[in-house]
Amino acid sequence: MNGKTSITSNYTDILRLNAQGLSCIKQDRILFEDFSIQVHAGELIHLVGPNGAGKTSLLRILVGLSEPETGGVIVTDAARSETASFSGTETPSENKIDYPLLYLGHKLGLNQYLSSVENLAYWANMHGIATDQHELYALLARFNLVGLEDVPSGQLSAGQQRRVSLARTQLLHTHVWILDEPFTSLDVSGVAFIQDLVDDFVAQGGAVLMTSHQALQSRLPVKTVTLEYRL
Amino acid sequence: MKSVNPLTSIIKRDLVLAYRQKAELLQPLLFFVMVITLFPLGIGPGPETLQKVGPGVIWVAAILSALLGMDKLFRDDFNDGSLEQLQLAHVSLSWAMFAKVFVHWCGSFLPLLLISPLLALFLNLTPAMYWALIQTLALGTPLLSLIGAIAVALTVGLQRGGVLLSLLLIPVFIPLLIFATSAVDSAAMGLNYAPQLAIIGAMLCFAVAITPFAISYAIRVSHH
């Protein structure tokens, strides 16, 4: 435990994601204003807040799916950004996301007519990753989906679909995972398994920003960021 | 590591999906065939009458059947989140959209082109007219797909985009309809119809160059 923590602390000076001065307005309601968040390597951030506080909106802004009203997000591969532009002190005024990050949202991104293997292979190809069948079968076996590899995803249970979606975490080589309610519809052992994956990734220097309405049972220190519900 | 081309896997995936949802693929085609089969029964089998209305009927049926199938172009991908993931992926969204539209054209218009000789027979078109018709269809239907995809991308986030889609698209398709039927009319009179074809071809070139950007922008706006 202590060993892992000390490994973690070695990374914490590397900034993976820097968002400054973000505001988001939905249906004439300000969800958050001048919100800043920095995610460092080896950090597990738990984003909490009541329903409608804007957690999903924030995550979508951070990955670049939505534009913030003000502010900006910088996500860069630290190895490539030795220039001063990514010191973390300057305020980004527009989005600059030039390193792939993993975002798994409420929508799972699985086509119901394609099997789990086909869905994963397609997704990996979209990220420029070549996969082979054996690798994907082994991966799905780790996620407790033996025998369901060739079943159309639409016929899997909600929890099984969630597992297929989360199997992507093991396909893409990246430094940042952004997970929106990854534990939804997972059983107890599934939650523990995913939490283990998250912990391993963070221990190896990954950065994770996730939302969950449950308390995280992590073996690593968890930083909690709270979004208030604003009227 | 083996390198992969994301565009070929998009094309492969969409073709597989089209094959697995054959009923959805067949619906617009059946609509097209039925309209053209019913027309001679409705207006009487006079060869001259049929020849006169034939090109217009085929083109109107093609446009309406396009609208029928168009709606589904991005809907599933939008609803299940695949489009969202595609935006985050390591691939140019414009190229990805172009690939998707290409597969959509192959699935919904290529069969229509293949079946058109039979329909030309139903409507008593002369070989010269048929030759002109198939050329206008070959140039014009990709244009329907490309322009239609912009409107589909814009309305995909709406709950009932279907009606809006037709209202948006029908006026845009009118010039195409006019030039296409005028080309076939010219062919019927033995005139040169190259100018009409050239105009449709120019519209197609312009659409190929511009629409992928418009479609990907519309997709981003829909996700906003």
C-alpha cells in the first residue's frame, strides 16, 4: 500500500489535463461558472454532486464534445509538451485537446446488432489500434463475458453491456480516463473489478476523473471535487 | 503493430449493419418499385402518356424513397453513442462522414439503379431515354445522399426530426429534379442532353468537396 502511494507521488507533478475558467449554461441556468480543474498523473478524482449539478456537462466539455461558454481545456501528452505552453499557470482560452483520452459516457457506444467483439474491434480501429480476435476474446474473458463474445450486444443485459464498454479501457493507450458513472448497472463484483482496474491504472501514473453516486472503495487516495447544484 | 485504416473499418461495419438490417434496407426500395408499378395502373397503359410522365415519376419516387430511408442514416449511431465515440477517435470526422454516406448510397441507391431497367420497361421508356435516365440517376443520387446527410445530421438530436427533414430537403432537391427530368426529355426528343448532365455533375463535385465538412460540423452541433 505504502509502496503504491509512493509510486503515485512520483508522478504528481505531471499535469495531464488543465481546465480553467469553465462556464456552462443549459436551459438558461448556469450550471457552473469560472470552474477550474487540474488533473495530474497518478491522481484519482471523484467528481460528486446532486443530479442536475452539471457533472456530465462538465465531463463532455473536458473531453471536447461540448464547447464551454467561457474558458478552455488543455489535454496534452506531457512527453511532447515540454514547452512552456503547458506549465499550468496560463489560462487556456480555447480547447486544445491533442492527445487521445478515454471517455466512457452514459451512452455506451455499442451497436446493438454487432457482437461484443465486433463492437470492440471497430472502436479500436477508430483509434488506430489493430486488434486480433484472440486478444479480444481474452480481454472479454477477463471482464467475465465468456461465451457472450458473439452475441449481438442488444441481447446482453445492461450490466454486461457496461462491461463490454469498460473493456475499452484496456485497449487504448492513454494517460487520462474520464468515466461518467462507470458503475451503473454493474453487480458488486463488477464494481470491485472496475475499481481495481482504475486503481492499477492510477498506480501506474494514469489520471482518472470519474463520477459516481457511490463512495469509491479505492485503495488509493481519492481527491473529491464537488459540483454544487445552483439555482 | 499492424496499421489499420479507420475508414475501411467504418465502411466494413456499416455494410455489415446494412446486411443485418435487411428489412430497413428493403423498405425504401420496395416503396420505389411499388410507386412505379402502380403508376401505369393509375393513369392507364397508353404508351405515349407513360413515356411522357415516366422520367418524372421515376425521379420523384427516387427522391421520396430517399427521404424515407435517410432518417436512419445517423439515428442509431447517435442514440447508442457511437457517434460520440467517433468524434473522440483518431480519425477525421469529415472523412468518416463521407465513408458513412458512401455506404448509405451503396445500400439505398445502388439497388435502385440496378432495378431501373425493369422500371423503365414498365413506363415504356425508349432506350435513348433510359440511357439518359440512368446517367442522371448515377450522378444525381449521390447528391441526394450527400445533401440529405447534412439535414439528417442537423435533425438527429431532435425527437421528431422526420417532418422537419422533409421540409428542409424537398426544396433543395427541386433543381436536381428539374435538370434530371429535362435531360431525359431532351433525350426523348433526340436532343443533346450533355448540358443538364454537366450541371448535375458540377453540383455533385461541389457537394463532394463541401458536404463532408458541413455534415461533420452539423454532427458536432447536434452533440452540443
